[in-house]
Amino acid sequence: MLTAPSNVRRPHAVEDRWRKMGQDDSMQVPEPRIDGLLRTAIRQKRLIRYIYTGKLRIVEPHDYGIHNGVVKLFGYQVRGSSSKPLPNWRWAQVSSISDLFLLDEQFPGRRPSQSGKHHQWDQIFARVGPPELASAPDRDAMAVHLTH
């Protein structure tokens, strides 16, 4: 039986998972159009529409990256078809997403998680930011309205 010399470094855990799944780094790169749309949607806090497992979904994209060795999107589905009550958190394997469109409709930003914990990602490509605070004129107008 052959063994690696003691000075040979073991591959990173993510690389081990890819190897076990018969994948390599080149298979982990999403289609450029989909990658660009997901990054834009997250940065601009815009809803997306896509087909996943034969179902139309309207989703707030929150996290996009590699989870357990697979490129995934984690989002909050607000409309569309679902086997679970909506709205609800959903995972999507990016390689199985089709007909992806960026919608004009925006959402506030990061939502609090019920547990207060986040999923452990191998690598994050994009994560939605927190909700924006009201602008200074809006805050001043609210303060005036509340005091009168």
C-alpha cells in the first residue's frame, strides 16, 4: 500500500468534498450570466424570479456561495410555487436554476434569523446587507410628526 510522504500537505476540506463528489474547481463556477445576476440582485436588494425543480419561485436572494461543496443560493421565497407555506427560507442549487430574471421590486435587506445563527458556508460570494436606515430628512420629518 502506498502512502503519501509526511511532508505532503492534505487537501483542504472543501477540496476533499469536491473530490468525493467527483467534482473539481472548474465545475464549481456558475454560468457567468447567472453569477452576475445573483451578485447584482444581492447587491441591489432586488427580487429574482427563476424556475427550480419545475416550480416558479420569486425570491429575496440573501446568501450565495459554496455550501457543503456545492454552489447554492439561500433566499427568502415570497411568492410562486412551493411545497411549503410561504413566505419561507429556501435553498437552491445554482446549477439547477433556470430562467433567472432580475425583477425591479426591491426588498429591505437582511432578515433576522429565528435561531440567531447563520449557516456555515465553505465560501461566500455575496451576502445581502442590512436594511437601510431612513435618510436624515425622513427621520427629521418623522420626529416633527411625532412631536406634534
